[in-house]
Amino acid sequence: MSTLAFFEWMQGTPLSAYFLETTWSSPIIQCIHLIALSAFAGAILIVDVRLLGRGLTNTPVAQLAREAEKWLLGAFAVLLSSGIPQVFATALKEYYSPYFWLKMQLILAGLVFTFTIRRKVALADEERMGKVWPKLVALVSIAIWTSAAIWARLIGLLS
């Protein structure tokens, strides 16, 4: 099955019809998605700001990263479960939107970066990492996730 055929199938499902035909389902799912996005961004930013040497400087980065990871994973699960119905509702619009595909690539890059390099730096001994690497990692993390959010917003504005 091609990617286009898959998106055509999604657009034709009863789930898609439900979200397009009911008044409140789509706005409620979008609100849930935005709340989860806020929690996800907060879990990312609290660690990244600490890696930059600002905010919560009395808390070790590793401890903060471990505590924030629960929020990060929970918020991502809600983002995923609220994002899928939105894609079903507008599957062909998403398929033909270059912003959607760039957002998906940035999310994939962000997840790989967050759970490999960023996680390793955040959980490492602070003295061992020095001053440059944590800051660089934090800036890359902020850039990736901010870019993903911007491209996501552009889907609705320009597609």
C-alpha cells in the first residue's frame, strides 16, 4: 500500500467522518493536544534551561531530567493519542502539506536526539560534561522542538 493510499484510507474511515461531522469532537481533541503540548514543552524546557545554566540551579541536572522524563513521556503519549485523530480527520490535507512532513521529520529527529544525546548529557556528571556541551545540546533541543511546533502551526495557517 502506498503512502497516498494509506492517507486516502484514513480520510475515508468512520473516525474521520465523526471528527468532520460533529461539532465538539475536533475542538475538544485540539484542546487536549494543546494542553499536552504545553506539558511536553515544559518538560523539555525545564531541563534545557537548566542545561543552559539558568533556572533551578540548586537542583542537579540529572535529578531534574529524571523527574521531567515522566512528564515528557506522559505528555508525548497524550500528544500521540490526540494527534492521530486529527490526522485522520484531515488526512489528505496533511498528506499534501509539506509542513506536515517537515513537522514529522523534526519530531522524529527530536525524539532521537532527546532520548540519545540529550538524555546522555542530562544524566551525566555535570563536571564531566564541562560548560560547552550541555549548552550546545540544550540549544539544539530547543531549536528542534521549537521548529516542530512552528511547522505544525503552519499546517493550519498555510495549507
